[in-house]
Amino acid sequence: MSKHIDTTPIEVYILTADYDIKGTVYVAKYTDSNRELTDLLNDKERRFLAVTNAEILPRNSSQAPRRYNFLEVHMDYVLMVHPISQALFKEPTPDFSIQLSKFKELRNKLNQTKPF
């Protein structure tokens, strides 16, 4: 059985109410590159999002990240999926918790700004 014949991997950050998840999801190879994740997330038949090489950090805790080879996230709990390759601020840091803390700082600053 060949693995992922019609799919391509995308590294993503997945935000839920309680967790920040970094991992890989697989999208259809034949989809327009701007629609890959959108099509995956809007699939009405899909109840879970399969994630490989997952690293989970609890949002309001100082616990160490948990790592899983495979994880399924219920679609109802996904708040946002962000492709890592399109991250605005990229720094060569191997530690996900450092990247996550910078992301949280930026998110807090954005939440404090006034809307247009």
C-alpha cells in the first residue's frame, strides 16, 4: 500500500481553545495552492483533522509539550489553522515553545489594538 499518493504534506499550526498544535496535515495534490487548507477544513464529510508529527502545548499552562506520531483533532474544536510556510515572522529556532510565546505576544498586541 503506497502512502499519500494523492496528497501533499503541509506543516501547520492549529489553534484550539485549550491547545496550540504544531504538526503536518495532508491535502489533495490537485487543489489550487491557495485553497488547499480551505478545502480540507470545509469538507462536510470530515469530522476529524488528521495530524502527523504533532506537538501539543496547553495554552494556559507551563507544561512541557507532548509529542505524538499521529493525532486526530475534532473539527468543531479547531479555531484556526495556519500554514507554517506562510508565517510572517520566521526565525530559525528549533524550540516550538519559543515560537509559540512570540506568536502569543503578537496575538495579545493585536487584541489590544482598536478596529478600524
